[in-house]
Amino acid sequence: MAKIPKPGIDFAGIQDNLKAQFTGLNSNDPPSWPALPRYALCVAVTLVVVAGLWFVWLSSSDEELTAERGKEVTLREDFTKKLTQAASLDALKKQREQVQQYVTQLEKQLPSKAEMDALLSDINQAGLGRSLQFELFRPGQVSVKEYYAELPIAVRVTGRYHDIGAFAADIANLSRIVTLNNLSLVPAKDGTLTLNTTAKTFRYLDNDEQALQRKAAGAAKGNKK
């Protein structure tokens, strides 16, 4: 029986064919190239474009990632602060209540505009109750501050040393705030003393007065600008 020859693959021929397709190519006229170089060029260009887009996308993604990490740090810090505030919320509420109570007590010590006459009468009665002789009792010009008004009163009384001291103590113990300023004691010929002082009392502003003060403060700031 005759043997059937096995078909062989001509690798040398294939290699020569491939080399021939890539030989003598005109770089200015790719469409005229053989099929294999044309396909290889298309694949190479595609890979370059894809790689360029990939790196551009990675660059923008890296910037976004950095920005998001920065936001994460800020959010963590904000969360920590709010968590601390939440933990101390009850204590802050108690402190707020204490401050409000303290402010209320102070407000009670400040008379209103309608109560000023009664306070002036109390100061006068404190002196008369200690057997002091008033030589001067003259309210001055009211000085209006942001939240309160200050009224100075020029006072000159004559009496014994202990009575003058008791008068000063009575002023300090009044239910309203009254201060004695610029104190001076002058001895008289009969052995008594003359007290010269400026008594200052304070009252809180009503709503209309506070509105006027805020308006005036706003106008002053506007003029500075």
C-alpha cells in the first residue's frame, strides 16, 4: 500500500510573505499598504487612543479621589465636634437656664422708667431715716447705653459719722442697684461731717428705647463704612 504524504506547513514561506508585506511601505500613504500592515496600524492607533483616554480618566479620577478624601476629613472633624456638643447638650441647657435665671435676677434689680421716681424717694428716705440733712439732691442727665440707662444724682448730706456710714450701707442694701461714686467727707465746725457723692442708679430700657438704640447703633456703623 502506498503511503499518503502528510501535508507540511511552509513556515519559511509564511515568514517571507509577512516580511514582504512590511517591506517598502510608504508612510505617507497608509491606505496603499497591504492588509496586514493596515490592520496592525489600526490596532496600534486604537491602543494609543485607549491608553491616552485611560490615563486622562485616571488623572481626573485621582483628583476627585483627593477632593473626596479632603471632604471626608472635614466631615469627620465636623462629626466629632457635633458628637461632643450632643454629649454635653444637657450640661449646656442647665448652664443656659442658670444664666437666664441670673439675668432675670439682675433685671429685677433695675427699675423701669415708671419706677424711677419711687427709687429716688427710697434714696431720700434712706438719708432722712438716718437723721441726715440733705443740702443737695439733684438728678443729672440720663445717659442711655445699649441695654440700660444710667442716672447720676448729685448728693450732699450732713450728719454724724456713724449715721453717714449707716446711710451708705442702706443704699447698698436697696432692692435696686445704686452706687455711690466720688465720695468725699468734709468735717464741719460743729463736729458733723458733710458727704459729697454722686449716686448712680440704673434702669432697663423698654422695647421702644431698645429699638431706638439698635437703630442708632446701626446708623453709626453705616456712617463709619
